[in-house]
Amino acid sequence: MEIVSSVAFAEVRETYLHNHPVETTHEANTNRDGEENLRRADDLLGCWSRVRLSRAEVLDVMLPWHLSEGGRLELVPRSGLTVGQAADRIRSGGAEWAEANPVCAAKLDLLRRSPLTPVYLSTLPVPHSDYADLLLGSGLVHLDGLHRMLAWEVARRLPRAARLEAFVAGDVRARVEAEAGRTP
């Protein structure tokens, strides 16, 4: 993870709302949920950083429970999955998964060609029922960008080097320093 700068919550929220307006009318618009997660993360952790992530770091992001936009096949169980694990589920599910989850599949199809816009993450799960049973791994935790990260990975568009911009709630400097201390 490459730390670019510390940022104020106002800038995080402004960037989010610019790219993801809550009033956009489309099926299963979850932008309001994303904005609420940003507020929860700010209340819980109180500091934000702009970072750049590599593909490996994105694949390690922990996703909360996701029922595939009301589909018939759960994409992410309550215990969570990493982006990499969820992308494998989508790939292995193929047409059957897409047919059982038409709204989620349509979002993924649309987003696979979309620009690589910032994703929103945190160092801890936010207080919400979708995150209540999340088992933490070594990666960051999703706040917003589940469909984008999955679509970009399935389409093999995630950059190998640390180039995907993310806003992260929590102390990322301590995380980067700890990871550097573990490196021989």
C-alpha cells in the first residue's frame, strides 16, 4: 500500500458523492448505503488516508455479507469473503450464478468497463448488521466498491502495481509500518 496523504472526511464524502450520487435513479442504487458506511467509519475511526493499492491488496479486501442484490444465490456469506474469493465464486458460478442473480450480474457487467474510480475501505468493520459476523483477515475492510472491485478483477483490469486509488478510514500508517517490520 502506498500512502498518498491524509485527508479530511469532508473531502472523502465530496469525492464519493461526486462519483456516486445518492439521488441517481437506477435499480438497486446502494449509494446511500455507501455514504452511510463512510459516516459509520468516520464515527468509529476518525481519520482518513488516500492510498494506492495493488491488485494483490485489493484481492485481500474483506467483503461483508452480500445477497447479490436480492438474488437467489448468496455471493458473500455472513462470515465474509475476500475480493479474490468472491471473484472466484462468480467465475465458477458462470451463467447459473448470473441467472440466479440478475441485478448483481448486470451491475458487474456494466462496471467491468467502467473507469477505475476510488474505492472506500477501513481498517475495521463498521457497526452494521452486514458486518456483525465478519471474520477479519490481514486485508482492509470494504465500505463501498464491492461490485467495482469484483467486476474489475473478473475482467482482469486491476493494476498489478499500487495504482488503484482508495480512501481508507483508520490508521494505515501503523499498518504499513507493521508490514514493513515483517519484511526481511
